[in-house]
Amino acid sequence: MLMEGRIRLRAPIQRVWEAILDPSTLLSCIPGAESIERLDDRTYECVVRQKVGPISARFKFKNVIKKVEPPFHIEIEGEGEDLGKAGHFVQRSVVDLRELSADEVEVSYRTDVEIVGKLAMFGDWIMKVKARKVEEEFTRALQERLSSLG
């Protein structure tokens, strides 16, 4: 399943870059995030709870930064599973930041996710609707966080 999108944030590019790599910022902004721990410079371990259709899932996964070009480009690969055994997934993401002005940044992303198990029965359409809702909540929370940082 391929998911793509663009969001605009009102903040300098360096502040946005630092925020999207900061575990405490991500924890406070990602809907359903229970824990995000940086294991080393390139590896994050996460636990996130989400509800998709009638299934509630609690995912534990690792994301590894494969390529980084601060403050403009990052490539991430991750793998994890629902702790309740509703599914397993592998994902690859590319995130690009583009400075629109001194205080505005466009963040574009492209994520390819392969899902197996009960969660796969919902198909791309329902999963994309859920992803879009999470993106909207994340964007709103991240913008509030960036605004509070000055």
C-alpha cells in the first residue's frame, strides 16, 4: 500500500527537522503513541496504539534511518507487529523538507507499507482513510508544538 502526502508547517526548516527527529516531540504528536525510544543515532523503537475498523491494534516496531541529508531528506525502513497478533508490517518511507520561506516548510512523504494478517483484510482504502486521519491529527499537534517553541 502506497501512501503519499504533503503538509505545510509554519516554522524555520531547522526547527522542523529537529522536531521530526526528536522522540519526545514525536511521542507528543503521533496519535496513539505510547513510547518512542531512540536506541542509537539511527534506530527508534516505538509502541503505537491504533484502531482500524473493529480491530484495536498495539504495534511494536523499530524504524531505522537508512539515509539522511539534513535538513532536507530522510529515508527510513521499519518493521513491526501488533502485540495482539492482528498483523505484521514492513514499511519504507522517504521524507523531504522544502523551505518555502524563512518561516514555512513543506514536508512531503511517501510511504510504502506491506501488511499481513487480520489488518490486511481491510484493504488499501480503509487503511488510507485511517492514515489520512492520523496525518491530520499529527500535523495539528506538530504545528502546535512548533509554535510553542517560539
